[in-house]
Amino acid sequence: LVSRENHPSRSMVSVRGVPIGGDNVTVIAGPCAVETPEQTLAAARMARAAGASLLRGGAYKPRTSPYAFQGLGESGLKILADVREETGLPIVTEVVDPADVELVAGYADMLQIGTRNMQNFALLQAAGEAGRPVMLKRGMNATIEEWLMAAEYIAQRGNLDIVLCERGIRTFEKATRNTLDISAVPVAQNLSHLPVIVDPSHSGGKRDLVLPLSRAAIAVGADGIIVDVHPAPETALCDGPQALVGDDIEALADLAASLAALM
Ligand code: PEP
């Protein structure tokens, strides 16, 4: 269903009217985690200033340590919905448990399935039935074929509004958190009709790498990027070191403006 063999033209996915794919390069930005109404609104305003047309933000955070901040749950979703009301930016947010899919889909404009859940087949199937577009991140240990098969689980439940997201894979390299597999973008685009975007924040894990990796993603033909921003990264409850702030926002806005000029 997701293969390009039976679907030669590339697909476009609409998230509450915002296109991903086709001739567009879509910028998604926002905080890694929803922490407070003020922080989320400030991050959404930064996202908008950076040229983003969709707001990201996690209310359910899949953390390596059970002692790390796990997200605000439904109260985080309510904050996202209020910020959407205030800014007009549709929401992309992660769901980690099949039992929560209906609840999260009640607030979200797009469901995100994270790297750690790429092969959580019950979650993929539930997301396929939720009536919302789905962003499927590549498992950090997954081959491209396994990633596309995971997308097939969603599609099989009747949902072809799927966006693939390359977010870095595990290699021997320790200088970056994960290794951004830039070649995965054209490979996945050749094998599948689905749009393919890149997460330069979670792959590099460092603020300084986000803009160079964003440029690389766009140069290689990605259909968009998803970027962390935070009004006060030094106090962030999740992944502060990779969040853009200050002048980085202007640099991202310049990048987004140059993309808009290309379209
Ligand atoms: C995220 O985008 O918030 C996230 C946790 O990403 P990943 O699943 O790629 O680690």
C-alpha cells in the first residue's frame, strides 16, 4: 500500500489544511515537551516566527529513564489545544500507548509515532484507525524496509495519510546522539510514495547541528523538517541542548523564507 510500485506519483498529506509532500517543504517546530501553558505558547510563537506551519509538542514522552519527566498527559494535550486556538497552528503530538490513541486523536491534528515505538504493531494499527494523519519516525535500529513495513501496518487499517520521518539511527559514532541517515530520504522516496521529512534535532542532539542538518535535509529533497524550539532551553524538562532559541530562530526563518521562494 505504501510502495511506489502501485502508486507512481508522490503523495501529499494534509494536516488540517497544511500540506506535507507534493511541491512543499513544510516546517514543523515547537517544544520537545509541553511543560506549561506559557512555555508552550512562547515556543509556538517562536515556531511561527521561524516559518513553521505546524506546531510540535509532546504530552506523552517516551524517556529512556523512568525517573525523567514523562509528559503532562491529557493536561498537556489541553494546553496544545489552547495554543492552537491562540496561534492557529495545527498540532502534531506523540502517542505511546494504543489505549491512548482515541484520546490523543481527540486533540491532535496529526499523531506522531516515535522511534521507540516504530514496531509497536498494536499502536500502529490503532493509529491506522484513528482518523488522523500519522507521522511515523524511523526506529533508531530499523532498516528502511522495516520502516516501510511499519507504515504498511498503518495503511492496512485504511489510513494512507502517513508521513515518514528520518530521525537518525544508532551507529558507532558518539559525536552525535544518532547518525542522521540522509540517504534514507531519497531511498524511502524512491521506494514509497509517502512524504519523507527529517528531524535534525533528535538526530544530532545538539543545537549547533540543527541548522546544518536542516540544510542537508532540504538539499537532499526532504518534504519537510521537524525542529525543537524552546524559550528557555537551559531550564527545559526535556532535550534542552538541542532546542533552537534566539538568533537560531532568525536563521531558521531565513531558511524557511528561501524555501518559500523556491516554491
Ligand atoms: C520527539 O520527537 O519528541 C521524540 C521523542 O523523537 P524520537 O522518537 O525521534 O526520539
